[in-house]
Amino acid sequence: MKAGIVGLPNVGKSTLFNCLSNAKAQSANFPFCTIEPNIGVVNVPDMRLEKLEELVNPERVMPATVDIVDIAGLVKGASKGEGLGNKFLANIRETDAIIHVLRCFDNDNIVHVETTIDPIRDKEIIDFELQIKDLEAIDKRLERVKKASRTGEKDALKELDILIKVKEALESAISVRAIELTDTERQEYIKPLQLLTDKPILYVCNVDEASAKDGNAYVDAVKEAIKDEDAEIIILAVATEADIAELEDYEERQLFLDDLGLEEAGASRLIRAAYKLLNLQTYFTAGEKEVRAWTIHIGDTAPQAAGVIHTDFEKGFIRAEVIKYDDFVHFGSEAKVKEAGKLAVEGKEYIVQNGDMMNFRFNV
């Protein structure tokens, strides 16, 4: 599961990527600095792991991770191949969610590809290019469905109505994620098309240091512009986050954050937001050798969660022993949880909850 960082050139994408990842993307004050997408495997900050480490004292701790992709900047005409448009659109299609960086600060020393600062215009430029590509995909599908609908086949007629609705919305500059559709309609007819504007999206308002806590007029404008979208928003002073990331001492970082009036680095909030955006959650395994956070989809069953560890665990699944994180912390050990009768034995139908601590029994 990958989240792609997108935006116009020079809005702070690569600097943000550098904050999130150990892989250092080239960062420079000119368009198209990023040509090949850079992929960083980023640890998901989780205070629960620190508590489990304290209680279990394992040999190692393994956090959950999420893949972040830094994608080349897009310009007007990308859908027609302008700039690095074709490469951009191909790369974004391969991601599962979008982190859209919008420049929400003034600085005459950093050139903007459109010469002026206007995050709403910037958003609309990228929206337009993605909507154009989605229209192409819809038109191709419509050709096939129209032929099938002439026979009076009910499913084809239903799909035809939905595709026409989506086409009209896109032609009105409405992204697919903002169109009112039932879950069934979206899953059966829209998801298979892998439309770019149907991907879940997180808008990152890149602000100056003074606006890191409360935002500014640019941010207010973005909030108003996306109020009808099914989208998330986060305020981040990306240049400041880069400075924080350079500090190796924990106390120095905390002092820096205190000066800004922030409880934690914005990069940590962003990673967790991206994790949630991808519809992911965490369960834990804990033992003397290792405390580990495992990544699964929200709604996964116990066998599916077991399969993340090894496919044999899922194939031969018998049962799962489940301890709630809060119970483990309260009682202090697995043995004491069992004594208190708080360990649950769950079968194949169990839906794993965020933070569950699990042991699996299987036979292959």
C-alpha cells in the first residue's frame, strides 16, 4: 500500500519526503527536480509500542510501516503530455492514496511555477489534469457498456446510468470521490476503473513557521474549497519540519516543538494520517524475542491478519488468542491477563480491532 506525494513543482513535495523518509530525494529550487519517483518506507509513530517495550523488554521492536512515494511535479497540460505529465499520471495511478501538497506561504526567494501564490488555483490545476484522464477512462468504458445496454441487460443499464452520472460530474470539474454514490455502486462499477480522482486524498497545507499551529488565510481558503470533498487536511510547516528532522537529540527536538507551541512533529501526524487514509490499522504480537506492529486493512478477519505473518498461518488457521491492548497494559503481562480471564479465543469470523494483541494457532 503506497501513498503518493503530489503537487505542482516547488511547493515542498521533496522536502516533505525528506522529512518522512531516510531516503534523500534531490531537492532544489527549480521545477522537475524530482524525475523518478522516490519511494521511502516510513515507520508509523505509535506510542503503544513504547509501552509494550517497557512491559515486555524484548530483544527488538518492529514498528508498522507505510510506503511514501515522491512523484514528479505536474504542470498544466500534463494530461496531454506537457512537462513530465505522462510519467506523473502513470506513477500516481500506481499509488493507493494521494498526499496533495499545496503551497500556503509567501516567499519571494522560492519561485512558484505559476509566479503567484494561490493554493486553490494550484489545486484546480492538478484536479483538472486528473479529471481529464478520468474522463478518458470513463468514455472508453461507456463505449462498451452502451453496446451491452442495447440488449436490455439490467446490470449494463445500471452501470450506464452510473457512468453517465460520473461523466457529467467530471465535466463539471467535480472529482469522483465527491460524487454521491452508494457503497455498492462505487465498489462494483467505479473501483475497478482505478480512477485517479477516486483515490482517497489528504491535503497538506505547507505554511510558514508562524502559521504552523493555527494556519493562515490560505489554509482557510483550502478548507472552504474542500468542504464537500471526502478529504482530509493537515497543516504543516514543511521547511521547519526539515529543520526538526535534522536534530538528532530528542530533547532538542522537543524544545523546538515547544517554541512553536506544538506537541509533536507534524511529520508524525502526517504519517499516521496517511496510514489511516490507506484504510490501514495495527495489531501487535509480543514476546521476549520481538514486539511487533503488523499492518492490516480495517475490517480484516483473524485469518487474514494471520496471513500477514505467513501464508501458512492463514491456510491452517485454527483460532486466535486475543488480548486487548488496554488490558495488557493494565495487568502488565500475558500470564496476568489470562488469570484475570481477559484473554479471548476467537475463530475465523473475528474482525480484528486496532491495537489487538494476538497469538495464532494453526495447523498445515
